[in-house]
Amino acid sequence: MKVRYFSKNIALSALCIAMLCPLTASGQEPEAFEEALQKYNSKAYDAAYVHLKASLNTEPDHLPSKLLMGKVLMLKGLLPDSLLEFEEALEMGADRNIVAPDLLQLYILSGDYQAVLDFDSDTLNSDTQAIAYLFKANAYDSLELKREAEAAFRKALSFKQEARLLNSYASFLLRGDRVPEAAALIDQALAVDSNDARTLQLRGVLASKQGREDEALKWYELASEKSKSDPIIQRSLAFTYLKLGKLDKAEEVIDLVLQQAPNDPTILLLKSGLLREKGDSEVADEMIEELSNTLTLMDDFSDKDSGFIHLTKGTTYFFAKLYEASAQEFERYLNVAPPDKNTLLLLAQSYKQIDDNRRFAETLERFPKITRSSSELVSLACRRYIEEERFVFCETLLENVDESIKHHDLVLFSHVSLHQARGNYAAAIKLLKEQYKPPYSTQVLVHLTRLHYMAGNNDKALDFAELLLVSNPSNPDFLRLKAEILIAEKRWTAAENVAAKLETVVNSEYFVNYVKAKILINQQKYAEAKLLLEAIDTTNTIDLDITVLKARLSSFLGENSEAVELLTQYRKTHGASKTVNETLVMVYSNMGAFEDALAEIENLRRNQITNPKYIEGKINLLIKLERVKLAKLEIARLEQLLPATAENTLQLISFRKQIQDYEGALRIIELLAARETLSTRILLEKATLLLEINKPEAARETVDLVLSDESSATAPAYFIAGKIAQAQNKPSVAYSHFRQGFIRSEGALVYALSMNNTITTDAESEDFVALLEEVISKNSIEHLSLTYVLAQHHFYQDRWEVAKPLLEAYIKQNHTRYKHNAMTLLALIVIDDEKEKGMQLAQEAYSLAPRSALVLSTYGWAHAKNNNYDQALYYLRQAHAIESADSDTLFRLGVVLGKLARPAEARRFLKQALTSYGDNNEGRVQEVQQLLSEMKES
């Protein structure tokens, strides 16, 4: 029976505790009774029981002793004995107005709700009738008869308008999420008694319900000042301190409550959670084990009691971070009890902690009406959707939340997170500033700091970070955030100062080395950063951030095997982690181990099969593995999941193009066109796709739509128009379009290359040279690549005397993009007059690009010019294997084979060269014809 009382005591209502108030003696009483009364008022119930036994032994009919004995037995959990005492007191003529509150409370504690409802209250005075109807309301509420419960609350208030009655009714309404009505009753209670501690506490509950935890804390602190000994108030205060990360304050309150009630299960749960947060997990585990042992004695009860036991066990395991066990207990609770927000929240969080994303999702979607009515569940669901990049699902949920929670902080913050995930930082900042005014709460400041940082507004981000640190100067997360911002600003010394501050706060090299490593990474000193991270002692810590950062650095430095070993060892030791799996995908992809990367993607998808990000990753890997059919199936699946927006359409088009499914990509565009006007970018994609399926006229009509509007006639539009003209064999039209693109792009390289490839007249050549020289003269450093293109143009126009100084100037700048090509062309210019220099240039070009057909051909020709014909043949054959139709390589092979006395092979290559040159190089054609004639004569 004592165990049964222990279980019920966890959920003891505010009403029941309020009724156990101190008593005073009246008149001349037996000495033993007076001793018992003193012990009762000091909460020494065992001692009070001893004195009352003595008093009743002396005077068995002493009514005050019998009434007090009933109270003491009730508090000791001896409910049948207590009931017997009160019933005997009534038989002895005790005033029903005195006995009724205790008797009704006893029925409630015993779970005998029908006895409460059957209790005759008509003969009681109005004050006691108010209390009786209050108990009846609680009984109806426990029986899930909400309408009858509300009628009883109103009946109670018809007798008496006092704070206790108003508060009980308000609590009932809050449990039903009827926040505005509850708020009105709480205001009424405050008007009756502005110092009532329970009313102040309820005001805090109301603020918490509305998602305003900082405001809730202020009300709980006010309530605590009024009543330091009220366990319900102290629990609320301790729990809120924990939620807001104020661990020292929480510990003070929890220890105070435990002094008064050392066996209070709720406070013991909070204490164990606190100890775990502070790193003292051994003591926390001992507390949880003791609680669990007690709870295992509670299995032989009715369904209702059984549900309560499962709920308490689940909560215990949750605080112990035994999430699989907590999930099982919460599921068992839901099998015998109606669902409620708190249980669903704890169940969802349990599944989240064990990475069971399927059951996590099912929990949130199982009772949509309850989810939409809870800001905590809405927040949790939105976080999941955002993680899976299913933004529309979060948006839909937020649009359909209950009116009562639309302005809760957690719901508003979910809107902010959605904007942030979509990259709409300005919209997120605007929303926060519209909804909140300075001085901002800590949560709002954190959001504003991160948003400005992500938006690149680092000055503002630093301002908000400083505000955060004013009230939280030693918070390591806020210091680390400030350091990240300073690193982004390249303020290395200031970032190192923050790292030093972190060292004094956390007494750990972790934060210092981590911040210093991030500084080095931003300075592109990757090897030094890796050494710093390796110096961190992680022997006694499970540090995911460090492991992942070390792995990424190793992969970046080409040490992919080491990165894989780091990540797989972490997973083996500490269990599965989404971040580790995602990093392994990146590392395996970097090292070309696409099969292993694909296996990791499948691991990630096991619990998030509809996550678009993972489907996209799988598609990319399948394309690299050339598994086109499987890639096409995954693309089709992605099309079903993603909303038909312009952004998503572009992504899907990209995938279709990579597998050369141009018709499929066009179908996607047509689906979008049926819903909205196509953007310029989509129209250009459409034109490109039409060109790919050999429909240049349709492609031209599409791109003409874009070019007809000056505002959309961008450089890319002219580039595609040029490509279409090339396909229609209209080189002059193509040159004109590429020229427009070059001008509008302010000298972009791709347009210069395209122009160079479509020049057919001397006028176009002169125009091309003039355009490039003008752009290069404005900023020769920025347009080094154009210098090479101009030199290349002069080279192939046989203006070698103009090309030579341009190539030499380009090579001198050590610009890497076309350095090997520039050396190759310069080698060809000087090889006849400066054989040694030509060979040196060709050899260096080969060292830079040993798989370039142009470089190989030139290197072979340099060997030929130096009479190394066997070597020449070796490199020329390699060039021919890569680019079999290159005219110059065919010519050079013919010449070298002729020198090696292999005339039949020589003639074959020279004839191919003659065909390949056609009318494009009259001088070289004549040279080939002369060689063929000489070979025929010989």
C-alpha cells in the first residue's frame, strides 16, 4: 500500500497539497495531542503518529486526536486506516464541514472517484460546499468527463470566488489548451489576492504555454519568494531553470526541495538529469536505478494504474537517457491511456535520440490534431522536415496549427528556422523584429546573431553576440559563436583572444584548439589545423565535431584512408551518427569509392527514405557509376517528392541532362509551364534541351522569347543563341551572339573562346582582337586568361610575331589555367630556330598536363625536331590515341614515320591529314601534297 501511495504522490494535485495545512490547538487539550500537533506541523509524521496513539489510548473519544490521526495516516500512505478514522469521527458526531474536505481528499487519493461524486454536499455550509464541488470537479476530470467537470468548477465558484477555486478551474482549462479563458480566470485570481503563490505560479504556467519561458521564469521566481516550501512551485522553477540552461540555479532549488521531500520522484528525476548535464553520470545512474527498482514493484494494478506506472517508468528512463526503454514504456502507456501532448513529445524525442526516424515520424503524424495543438510537437516536427529538406511539409504544418498556439515562441521560431533553411535570412530577421522588441530574450538574440552571421552581416552579428555575452559572459557556446564570426571577418587576433577566454571558462584545450584550428582552416593552413585537432585529448569525451572536422581535413589533404578509419572507428565506438555517415559519403566520393559511398547513402536512407537530400546523393553516385536505369528510377521518385517549383525543376533538369534524358527533362518543364509562367532561366534550359534533341528551330523560337525583352536578354541568353546558330551552320550569326554575350558579361572567358571558334572573316578577326585588347587594357591581371586566348588567336592566324610576346607575358605571370597550352604554342613558335628552348618548353608543358593531346603532340614534334624519332613516335601515338582526328598530329605522324623509313604507314597518316585539313590550311595542304609526291617518287 505504501508503494501505491508513492506512485500516486507523483501526480498529487495542487488541491490535495493545499488541503494539508498546519493545524492549531484550541482550548485545553491532552498533552500527548499537543505534542502530536507540534510534530504534525513540523512534518514529523511518524512522531506525530506515536503521540496520537498515546493520546487515543488515554482518551479514545478525543475527537481532535481522531481527526488528526486520519490526516497523519493519509500522509503516511495508510489510506484504508485513514478512512476508518474519519468515518469513526463522523459517527462520534464530528462536524461534516470539518471532515468533508479530508474525506473527499482521501477518496481522490484512493482513486475512488465515484465516492466523491456520491458524497452528499447539500447539508454543508457554502464554504465547504465550494470545496466539495471542487473535489467533484477533480473526480469528473479524472474520469475524463470534461463537461461535467467544468459544470462542477462553475458550481464551486457560485459559492465562493477565492483564488484557490479560480486557480483549479484555470488549471483545468490550461490542460485543455483553452488559454484565453484560463488567462481571464488567473487575472481574476490575482485581483482577489495578488500575493497568492499558486496564482503567481499559474501565471508562469500560462506564459510557458504561450512559449515565453523567460517570462514564465519571472512569475515562478515571484511565486517562490511567496512560498519557498511549496513543492509544485519549486518543481516548476527548477524545471524552467534547467530548460533555460541555468544549471546552478536549478541545483539550488532542487536541493532545497529534496531537503523537504527527499523521496519526491519528480524532483529526483530532475536531479538525475541535472547531474548528467553537469557530467556526474555515475551518481545520476545510481539515482535512476533506485527509482527504477521502486517502480518495478508497481506492475500488479488496474489498466489505469498500469498506464500511470508505464508513464512514470518512461519518464524515469528518459531522464536516464535510456531512450529505447523509455520509448517502450511510453508506447505501453498509450495502449491503455488516451494520448496527450507531453507523452507524445517524450516518445518522439526518445525515438529521435535512438535515430529511429521512421517511428519518430509516425509518432508526430499519429495524432495530427494533438500535434497541431502543441507548440513543442509542431517545433519538433518542423525540425524534422527541415533536416530532411521537406520545407513544404513544415510550411503546411505551420499554416494549420491551432489558433491558440500561432503566436507561441516555438511556433514563431519554427517559421524563422524555415526561412533560414531556405536561405531567406532577411525574411527571418524581419519576422523576429516584428514579433519581438528590445530588450530581446536570450533565444531571440541567439537567432538574430546566427541569422546575421549566415547572411554575411558580420558587424551586426558581432553586436548581437556581444549582447548575448553581457548576460551570459561565460557561456562556451556563445563564446564559440563569437569566435566563428571573428574568423569569418579574418580578425585572427580577436578570435584567438576569445579562444583564450574559452580556456579559462571551460578549463579545456578542446575549445581553444578547435577555434585555433578553424582560424588555420580559414587561412588555408590545413596541415597545421589537423595537427592542432590531433593534439586535443578526446580520451574521456565523445566529440563528434572534432572527429568530423579531422576527417574532413584528412580528406582535403588527400589522406582519405585515414579519414575513413577515423569515422568508422567513431561509429564502432559510439554508435550510428547521421553526421558521420554523411561525412563518409563525402570522403568515399573524394577517393572515388563510389560503391562505398552508395552503401553509406543507403544507411542514411534506412530511416529517412523520403529525404530528398539523400535521394539526390544517390542519384549523383549512380550517375558516376554509370547505372543510368537505376538513376532514372530515383529521379522519378524525386519528382514525386519535390514540389513543382522553379528551383526544384532546375535540379531535376540537371539530373536528366546528366543521364542524357533530354525528353524527360523537357516533360518536367512542360509540367511547370502548366502551373506558372516560365522564368528566363527555365526558358533557356528549354532552348538548350531542344537543341540537344536536334530541334534548333524550336530552340531558336524559345530563346527569341527571351531576347525580345531587353531586361531578360542576358549574356547566357546570347550564349545559347550563339550555340543554336552554330548548330544551324550560321557562324557569322553565332559570332554576333557570342559578341553580345562577351560585352554583357564584361569580358567573360567562355564568350571569348566561343567567338574565337566562330570567326570566319578578317573583319571578325580584327573586331575580336580589338574587343579583347580593350578589356585586357582595363584589368590585365583579372583577364589573364583572355591574354592567352588573344595569343592563341594570333597563333592560329599565323601572326606568330604578335602571339610570341603575349605568350611569354602570360607564362611569366605564372597563371596556371592555360600555362601548359601557352608553353606548347610558344614551343611550336621557337622550335625551328631555338630547338633547345622549344624542347624545354614542350617538356615543362608535358610535366603539367601529360594527358593533353595538344601537349603530347607538341612534345613528340619537339623530339622530332631534335632528331629523336623513336621518342617522337611514342608521344605522337599517345596524342593520336586521345585525339585521333587532329590534323597536326596526323601530319606529324606521317613525317616521323617517313623519317623512320616506314613509308606505307607514313602515306596513310599523311592522306588522313590531307583530308582533315581540307580548305582550312592551304600552306600545310601544299606541304602534305609535296611529301606524298616525294614518297611516291622514291
